[in-house]
Amino acid sequence: MFTQRFVKLPITIYDQEHLELTGHEVTEESYIMINPLTIGAYRPSKVNDGNAVHINFKDGGTILIYLKIEDFETILNKHS
């Protein structure tokens, strides 16, 4: 199946427009499905008390995932 090539990772979506208009932060917990073969590099991040992973994609895009790096690596290693 096509979708089996993707891994599901948790993200937090920030509504920047709402913040700019009202001064109130609005967030939504969600997830993103990524193809692990598009990852160029990843590293631990100090965001969220060090419980985040900064991912760089081969196309130059970046994303921050709120997981411990060990949990992120476990997800990638279990995916095959």
C-alpha cells in the first residue's frame, strides 16, 4: 500500500494569524505523516525541555517534532 511508506509523528500547530490579531496563542495537537526516506538529517532540540527533534528534509524543509530523540529513532527503526 502507498500509505505504508509513511510514519506518523505528533506535531503542534500554532495559529500565527490568530496570535497576531488577538494576542492569544491558539494551538492544536495533530500529527504529520512523513516519508522517512525524505529525511536528510535530524538532531535533538532544546525546545520543550529537550523533548523535541528538529528534522531537516532533503528538499530543504524543516519541522519540529515533540518527541524525545530516542522515541523518534524507535519509530523510524520500527518502520520498514
